[in-house]
Amino acid sequence: MELNDIIAQRKLKLESLKAQGIPLYPSNVSEHAHISEALTDFAEGKKMSLCGRIMAKRLHGKVIFMDLRDTTGKIQLYIKADFIGKDRFALLDNLDIADILAVRGELFKTHTGEFTLKVDEYTILAKALRPLPEKWHGLKDIDIRYRQRYLDLISNEEVKKVFLQRSQIVKTIRGILDKKGFLEVETPMMHYIPGGAAGRPFKTRHNEYNMELFLRIAPELYLKRLLVGGLDRVYEINRNFRNEGVSTRHNPEFTMLEVYAAYANYEDMMDLCQDIVVGACIELWGKPKFAYQGKEIDLAPPWKRVSFAALVKDKFGIEPLDDAEMMLKKLRDKGFAESNVKLSRSQINKVIEGALEHDASFAPIFVTDYFTSLCPLAKAKTDNPLISERFEVYISGMEIGNAYSELNDPIEQKARFEEEINESESSEKKNVDDDYCLALEHGMPPAGGLGIGIDRLVMLLTDQPAIRDVILFPLLRPQEEK
């Protein structure tokens, strides 16, 4: 049967129910339990009220069996005319798979051992006018899965499990930080000046103030203002926006954890990073090990450390004193950059990191010793000012975190901002964040800061190959009209 015919048939059933005075789409739902409660606390003869979606319907003479599912599980319904009355039983002809019901009855176990609810009363809560996809055996079309995630969640239990696990991971991270005395805060999503990271921002405008604003590329500069204000341990889990490419590891809108601790440094952030990732893994899998794309990854600390300065010297011949032009020349000579392009220092850094990502092993690695010239917000090492106190952490060849000892010298910070602006392309130029520099002039304690990409961490811990698989509604191109 064609889809339009199915929809037309379901609409006729809807009209039939209305004609018989059946209230549809009610708002008053009686008190009910989750299906999982019926299954885990099962007892013969126990009275239960449940709600859910019809996932299967089978007629056996004067008995109808249905499968009812909610977020927590699935249970079989046993409906007989003797129990609910002939008129109410006849109305069931108007019900289809995907309709939503409230049911009441008592639990029993069939001769095959299946947990079942013998229904003595039901209420139609919503009539589905469209069928579930692919005869309810799972939604396979990738594009439809992303565009109509609600169908994906209904049809694919494994997909729903991923997003339940994502929530569990985020909850665990919050618990770890809360126990360590960190305060969860919220900072602005709209910025006067895009800052805190390298990235092309999305632009917007506030009509009342007639003012151009930018969706934030990072919350860093606002969170560090809070350190100045005396909130010594803060974190935020929220959205960042970067007007850049889309790939299996990049979505323009993504979730970041950023953590800042006064009187700490990047070494302390290494310990915190390990605690967060290992803690999330143990909460999910019961041990500090998990499988990603066929490889077992052991997160047991301490994690290996490698030097960025040594890696880029070995791979590209790049030295800390090289300016942007020399770095680009060496990258071109090694075939990692096109010969007819001009890149800013931050763009060159992305090219380098992209090349290193593919070389990283599956085991967790801290990449340290970044050039100070590539880290405008990080403190330089006292014994070697050309190298910053910064690390990035890679797991399975994917960068999931970034941290530094935060630069808190207001004079040096302003000079770094100005140098970064002078070296950027005209299309990327932005103003110095003078208000942030002003905040530093009031004194910011020495601090460590850590950022972890939540989407990428969830990808790893749930064994998903693409970032879109862990974002409920990823950004997609407009659908072409047929």
C-alpha cells in the first residue's frame, strides 16, 4: 500500500473514533508507572497503569495482543472482549501501530514466559496518522535518520541508547566536578568580540541596540573574568558555534566543557582531565576500558606524554622561532599545504594538528610543548619562553581536549592579542578584547583551564563513527525539493 493510501486510511479511522464520541489527544493522563517498573518488580496479579506507543498488533480470534513501548522498555498487552466489553473491543479496529495508549490491568506471565499486562481499561492518547518507517524494522536511511531524529529514536533502540548514555556521561562529569568543589555557571552566548579560541564566528544583530554580535566560539574569556571576581573554581557545559566545515568530527554547533581552577596549572589540568574521562568510562562500562571501532582502549593513568615541538620538528622541520611564512613553506615542502594559499598562524596550527591527529595512537596521549606563538592565551614556560604550558589530549587519534596554564599578565596578554590581529587576514581581523584585558589588570590568580569536547568524548565512549550520531539534531543542508 502506498504511503498516501495509508495516511488516508488512518484519517478515516480518526474520523470514525470522533464520530463515536471518543475524546482524542486528551491532556489528562492518569498516574502511571514506567514499563521498566512492571518488568523489574513483576508480580502475578499486580495492578499496573502504563503509557506508551503501540509497536506491534496481532489479532487472534477474540483476543488482541499488542506490544507497548515507552522510554524504559516494552511489554506485551493482552486484550480480550470479555475483559473490556464488546464495544470497547470493537474500537480497537481503529488503532494502528504507532498510536499512543494509556492502559490499566494486571500482570501475568504467558505459558511461554513473556511478561504481559491483561488490559481491563485503555485510553487513546494520540492517533498516529503516518506509519513507522520500513515496516517498523528499523530506520536505515542515514539522511532521514538525521533529519527526522524522532523516527530514528522510535525505530532504532540502539540509537536511543546512545543518547541515554550521552546524558549519563554529562551527568557523571557534573558529579565529578561538583564533588571537587567546582561551581557550574552560565556565560553569554552572544559576544561583542569573538574570542577565547581560533575560529570563524557566526554573526547576528541586536535590533534594539543596532549592534553586531557574534555567537560565541568559546566561553573562555568570560569564565576567566569570574576567576578575577573571586569564583575560584568554575565550569560550564554549553554550546559553542564556529562557522566552519562539517565532517565526521565537526559540527558548526557543538557542546564543550570548560573548567577553570585558580591556583592551579596545566599539570593539574592533566590530572583533572584523566579523572573526568576515566570516571565517565567507568560509570558507563564499569571499568577504565572501552572499545572504539574495533580497538580496545585502556584509559588507566598515567597517560603517555609526547612533545609537540619534537613532533613537528621531526615531521615538518618546523622550529619554535619560525614565523608563519616559514612554517607554511615547510608545510608546503612536505605536501601538507597548497602552494598558492596564504594562511594565518592559527590556520597553520590547524593544519599541523590535523596532520598529527591522524598519526596519534589509539591510547590516550597528552601532546605538550606547544609553541608560545601558537598559544595566545597560554602562559610560557619560565625556562623556555618559546614553549607554552599547554597540552592537547588525543584518544584514538582524535583531539578531545585542550588545556593551559592561563596567561594572567595583562600587559603581555594585550601584546599577544595585538600580534595575533596583525598577523591575521583582513577578513578575519577582530578587535582586542580591552574589557578582558581590563579585568586582568585587576589581578587574576594563577590558574589552569581545561576544555573537553563533549560530542567527541561521547563518540568515543559509545563507539560512534561520526559526530552526527551523538547530536540529536545535527546541522544539515536544506533538503532538495523533489
